[in-house]
Amino acid sequence: MNLKEYFARTGYKGSTEKQDLETLTDIFQHHIRAVPFENLSIHCGEKITLELEHIYNKIVQKKRGGWCMENNQLLGWVLKGLGYDTSFLGAYVFNPHKNAYATLMTHLIVKVIIDGKAYVVDGGFGVSYQMWQPMELVSGKDQPQAPGIFRFTENNGVWYLEKMRRKQYIPNQSFSNSDLLEKNECRKVYMFSLEPRTVEDFRFQCTYLQTSPDSLFTKKSICTLQTTDGFRGLIGWTLTETTYNYKENMDLVEFVTLEDEEVEKTLKEKFNITLERKLVPINVKGSYTI
């Protein structure tokens, strides 16, 4: 495991001398544009583990992606290796279909302190809720980014992340009522406290999320990747490509339904992923929006 190999994987060629916000942002953006947020292991007979060496081998050497516990653990290792002051936090993800936050802490995020200021770095959420820049941990301040306006609010020690999106233009009107489309312009994303967490705090969740029939991740095969002007996603057989700010205050959202034989080719061409085992796509309706 070495940083040079990781940077070759993400294509980052900048300086690593300064532990400043500019360097952090650049490293972070290279990560989210090279490493997909994906749960495909669950749907091709592989086990997802929390062991860092296994994650490194999967993401860096096999050029795969991963979910939050993989992506953010790897990012945390990289940043710590560069000398950043980092720690892990645990979040409870909002479920728009139940209009409630999860009761299980399933989302691992990274906190980084630079010059006395705290930032949240989260490279493991995917789709349109994937932040593109580290977010300053300050309550009530709009933080505009390419995907939309993100904002933290704090109440009695609990922090909440929400995101406001633009209007959406969907050329293929047969998808205009797709359950994958977020209907609200302001959306709660997750809540968390500043209590430091360890990877051990996620061991049960890692098993539960990939085995329980109630888990979102067993109900949907997901692969999403940020691009320079938006993101693309493959959920089941549905390929979506979003372009941010396609027109003033409007995002372009394009959908296409793939045939079985097109899935593997699309993963290679659009996400640079080659699977070792056969993927069985799945998309049970509900619980996941872009």
C-alpha cells in the first residue's frame, strides 16, 4: 500500500507538500471522478470487508469502487499519510420514502481540521448528493457547489446536512415520474454527531447492509461516478447521466434503459469497471433517488 500507487489510480499529479484546503480539495475531486460509489460486490457474489488492505487492493489495484466505508476509509488513510489531522464520524442517512433518518449509523465520513477549522470530507455518497468540495463544519451557512447548495445546521450537538438542487430538464419524458428522481428541491441527506468513530463501529452495519433483505443495497445494484460537469449512474438497468447547470438554474437528466448484454460493456465504458464475476442487476422500486 503506497500513496504513489493511489495517486496513479486517481490521476492526481499535484503537490502533496502542503496540508492546506486547496490541496485537500484537489485530491478529493480526483478521487470522486476516478473511484465510483458502487455496491456491485453484493450482486456478483463478493463479500465487502472493512479491512483496509482489502479495500486498497479492490479500489487501487483492481480499479473498482466502493461504498462509504470503503471510499472514505481509503481517503482517510491517504490524508493521514499526507499529514492531515483526520478522524472518522458516523452518520444516519435520511430515507425520503419513509421521511425519516435511519436508526442505524451506516454512513462513515471523514473530518479534517486545517488551521483550526473543521471540514467534512465525504467521498462515499454518490449521485447528486455527492459533495464536490470539503464542507466547512459551520451551522446555517449556504455552501454553493457545482451539484447545488449544501448546508449544515446544528441543533443540540446533532448536525444535519441538506442539499438544495436546481430544476431538472428530462428529455425522455417516459422517465419524468421515475421513482429514481428526487421530487423535492430541498432534501435532507444525513445527520451526525462529532463523536469520533472507529472502523470497528461499522462492523455490524457492513454485514447487515449487504445481507439484509431490508437493506437498500440488497435491493439495488448501484454504480455512480462524478464527472467534470455532473455525474453518471447505473441503477439496475437504468443508466442516468446528469449535467449540472445545463441551462440557468437547470440540470439536464438523461435516462436510458439497458439490455442485459449492455450492462457489462457500459460499466467498462462509462465507469472504467471490469468485474471478475457475473453481475446480477437489480432495482426494486423506492428508497433511492438521484
